[in-house]
Amino acid sequence: MKNKVKISILILSLLPLLAWAEDGSRLWLRFSDKPQQSKEIITTHRSPTMDIAEKELASHWNGKPVELRLDKKLKRLKDGYIIQSDKDKICLSAGKDAGLLYAAYHLLRLQQTGVDTENLYIEEIPSYDVRILNHWDNLNGSIERGYAGRSLWKWEELPGKLSPRYQEYARANASVGINATVLNNVNASPQILTGEYLHKVKALADIFRPYGIKVYLSANFSSPKVLDGLPDSDPMNKEVRAWWKNKVKEIYRLIPDFGGFLVKANSEGQPGPQDYGRTHADGANMLADALKPYGGIVMWRAFVYSPTKDDRAKQACLEFMPLDGQFRDNVIIQIKNGPVDFQPREPFNPLFGSLKKTAEMVEFQITQEYLGFSNHLVFLAPLFKEVLDSDTYSDGSGSTVAKITDGTLRPAKVTAISGVVNTGDDVNWCGHHFAQSNWYTFGRLAWNHQLTSEQIADEWIKMTFTPDEAFVKPVKEMMLTSREACVDYMMPLGLHHIFSSNHHYGPGPWEEQLHIRRDWTSRYYHNADAEGLGFDRTKTGSNAVAQYFPPLDDTYGNIVTCPDNLILWFHHVPWKYKMKNGRTMWDELCYRYDAGVKQVREYQKIWDSMQPYVDEQRFQEVQAKLRLHARDAVWWKDGCLLYFQTYSNLPIPYDIERSAYSLEEIKKVRPDIRIYK
Ligand code: BDP
């Protein structure tokens, strides 16, 4: 008895400390734990999803009574909802239970961000039907391009043991409207389709279902051959087609709401229909036919990256345009935002809009493989927005990537958007506290692509840290400028893929002949020589500009009209070429690199002055990350400028800080980064 009293006194005395121990595990879902006054929640019916909505409101909502009303007539809202307040209560109505859950999270977000909830009328319809995360998680627990620990999926424990994190993951996704997830890497192990693994997948699907989340899998095209010894995996082979039909049947028996397959085929050594002289359409259609009776879809990736003599940036269009109109209506072509590979800045992928009779979706990368991993503070909303708002001109002016993919300009049976997610088993989920904002952003934009970066940052900061304007304003400024800062200190003016090729983290413009394939070296992309810098993609070069609709082909193709921020993407520019601001290209390059570094230094100062508003743990963890970030920015600037200077033979402008190391010393730097194998 005495001991018990002692223990409870100890716990009580620790409580204030515990309340301050902030490890980021709660993400943006930091609802107040205050005792609630009014929590009358009225529901029209019961279901597992309704129970969650009701529980969330009962434990966190502080205002008037709330009624959750399922109204089958509201089907036009899809997963959306209406929130309406009157004198005595707030009514949430939707055509589906999931819509009511999203409405509940919306209401809580309003409360958390300090919005007046007295006179509400909100109607929301999501921009995309399928708002899907792509996990590049391997079955051995590692994550390809993952920087936040090991996989969340503990395959060896499933299906018997269920980590509490599965539910927390589902909740976080539902709170921002994400309704789908591909559990395994696009470089897919065939094993995922074995009976043993499908039972594990089912266990996860059962946990995610009440949160409105459907499970999808990456399928390895050779599965029939590898798993069951078929002579081949040729999509025209009847036996192979029957194999997929049976496999799909087996999956739906276990997971009746299974979403479908994501496929990387004939890219970077992955098997595919071309192995048998067939086309992407033949391969995709075979899977689509198997999924069709159950309502499943195929997301077939356009990231085809195989040895070619032509410009790598042209590959997706070259391979997919001849196939337009040949795909089943339950196939969507999943296209990376840019034509090369998730670089800090790329023009939009010219395949968007070029397919007239085939559904297209965007693939973003949330995990910052090319933007400083989980060490650099880079808020991705401006990058995602830049792509979605890009005008492709495919159907005249105003044919933005958003409108091509959301069903406005191309009728699609199902519309979708995907993001390669940055989650891992780190306590704070994403490695960097601010990287959580990118997961959040993907969900919010998938729900409503018209939100601005500023709105998203504002919400996220208030929910994750504090609504105090003294904190919100400077931190928001820091987030909103951070992507451009990253472009500046890594690869400004349209430079791309000059990373050290073995880790994609630090600079490696000097990698000239390391590999057998030219397009695996930085040199292929930057082309520095005595005359200038940049990739000539005009008529005199690879003519990739011709893949863009007029007037963009001319705008990009003409050095005078090409925007400065893409000039080295499309042109080989003389070192002394006069840029729009009157500086020479060389000077502008130097000042851009320098501006990037200065910006990150500024973030360090801003963050330090935010100490009074942040709990100690998160303050220190972000501070430590910013130190790495600043160190890396300097490494990038000095490495790239000293290297390019060996070609330009021009002085670095004298007001720019000098490098403390020689180029040879910088080349030897090995970054201190965590890569999970
Ligand atoms: C590249 C990644 C590689 C992925 C590939 C893909 O480096 O790990 O497998 O993209 O998207 O950027 O398939």
C-alpha cells in the first residue's frame, strides 16, 4: 500500500515533465487534453468508421453539440462533406461514413487553428478520388530512399502481432484525407503475393479499413514465373493470364476492398512486358482485366529508365505516346512530376496532357531523396503547387497539370494522385520534425489542390507547434522560402542531377566517368566545358523542347524567353551570357549558390529566436538538424562553384564568402548520413 502511494506520488511529480516531453510522435494531431465541457455527439447510425469519428469528437471537441448525419443523397460529394452550424449545434453531413470522419477531423482542425466555429457553412469535395501514399518499403524492413528509420510494417511479426503504430498511421492519414496506401516498394519482391504475405497484408487492411484507407500492392511483373514456376510471364500467355486472375481472386477473398496494383515495369532492370516483345499496354491490360470484376485499378508507372542513346528526359513520352488509347479504363499512368527524377526543380513532365485518351496521375516524392533527406528543412508545398499549377497548354491555355489529372480536362473513371512517403519507425515518423509537414501537405493537396502553400504551412504550424503569431509568422516564412533555398544551394538555374551518385545526398558534379552508362554521371546533365554550362535540349541538341505544346516549345527553346530558373535545363549557356538581371551566367550562378547558403544561415537565427515558443526537445532536435543543413549548404556551394570554376576560369565575385577548403579536399568529404539497407 505504502509503495503504491509512493509510486503515485512519483508519477504525479513527473507529470509536468511528461507533459513537456515532446518527441513529435503526435504529429499534427495535438488536440487539447483539457477536460471537456460539452461533448454531446449525435449519430444517425453505427459503424466502425462512425465510432472513430464519434470518439475523436467526444474526446477532443470543445464546442456545441455535433450531429453526424449520413445522407445517401449526398453522393455527389464523393468522399466530401458539409459542415453547417446553427444556434444549437453543428451538423456534419456526408454521403459516406468516411466523409463524416473527414468532416470530424476538419472540425477539430478548425478548433486547433483557432477558427471561429459559430457560423459555419463548408462544403468540400476532394480533388482526387484516390489519394495514395507509395511506400518504398522492402520486405526485409529496409526502406528504399527512406530516411526515418526502418519500415513501419513489421512483416516478421504480422499477422499475429499488431503494432499500435498501424492504427496511429491510419489515423494520421485519415485526418488529412489520405485514403489509400501501397505497402511495398515499386522495386517489388514477388514474395508479397504469396499466401503467407497476403495474410499479413490482410491484417493491415483490416486495421486501415475503418479509417477509410484501402490497401494496394506493388506487383512484380515476373511473379507467375518466380512464384509458381510458369515458363514465362508473357502477358499473351493464357496460363500467365489465368495465374493473375486466380491471384487476384485469392487477394479479394482476403481483402474484399483491395485497391489494385502499382507496377514498375521495364525500368531500371525491373521485368516487364517488353521482355516478351509486348507493350506497356499489353502488360497493364492483363492486370486490369484480372482486377476489373472487383473494381480494382492498375497504376502503371511511366518512369521508364533504361539504357538509351537519346535524352533520358524524353523517354516517358517516347514510350507512352504511341500507346495512347490502348489502355483499359481501369488503368492510370502514374507519372513522376518531372521528366527526369524528383530533382529540386524540373519543368513538368511533358507526358501530362500529351495522352488524350488515357488517364494520368502525378507521382510526387515526399521523402526528399534529392532534397537533403531528413536532414534539410525543405517544405515541399511550393514544389507540388508549382507542378500542379503548371500550364501544359495541351488543350489551350489553362490546361494545368491539376486539370489534366483531376478529371476536368480528361474524363477518367477514377482520378488519383500519389506521393512516395517519408515515414519510418523513427519516433517522430519522418526523421525531421519539419518533414512531417510534407506528409501533411501531400494529404491536404490531394484533398484540395487549390489550397495555397501558405494556407497549408499556416495550418500545419498552428497544429504542430503553436497558434502564437510570434512563432507562426517567422516559421512560416522559413518554410515557404525553404524549397527555393534548396534549389539555390544545390542546383540553381535549372541544373539537375549533379549529386554524388552513390547516395544522392551531397554534391558530385565532378563525377564524370564513374559508370558504364553516361546518364549515371553528373557530367551527362551539366555538360560543363570551356564555353558554358547546361544541357542543350533545343533543336540543336536533344530537342526535348519539342515534347512540349506550343507556345512552351518556343518559350523553353529560345534562350531569351526561357525562364532563368530552367535555363540550364534547356540550354547550354555561355559563361558570360547576360541573364535577365544583367549579370553574367557565371556571376548569377555564384550569387544563387551564395543566396541559398545565406538563407539557411538565416533559418538558424530564426529558429534560435523561437526557443521561447517551443518545447525543449523539439527545439533542440530541429536546431541540430539546421546545423547539418547549414554545413551541407556550404559544402554544396563551395564544391559546385570550385568545380565549375575549373571550366569557367572566371573569378567568384569578391563579395561572396570564400571556401575554407580546396576542391580536392571537398571531393573527399563523406557525408554522415543514415541509409538503411
Ligand atoms: C529513383 C530512385 C530509385 C527508385 C526509382 C523509381 O533513386 O531508388 O527505384 O527512382 O522511382 O529516383 O523507380
